[in-house]
Amino acid sequence: MMSSSKMYVCRRCQKNFKTGEGKPDIRFPGLGRCNDCLSTAAANTSA
């Protein structure tokens, strides 16, 4: 059985990432945020 990993494009840096490598955006299919941008955003908000 094939894995159900989908490709997404990061809205912030336009990098391609798969399911599990970032957080998909529910409002925009095929878009989301990669882990790099998620970690920088988390660092910015917590600082």
C-alpha cells in the first residue's frame, strides 16, 4: 500500500515539503508551512 504523503508548498519560503515535514494549511489545499518556517515562527513568538 502506498503511503498517503502529499506534497505541499510552504507559504512563507515556497519550499516543497511532504506530509510530516510541515503543517498543511486547512484553508488552502496544497499550501502550508514547512518545519523550518514553523520553528522560526515559534522562536519569534516565544522570544
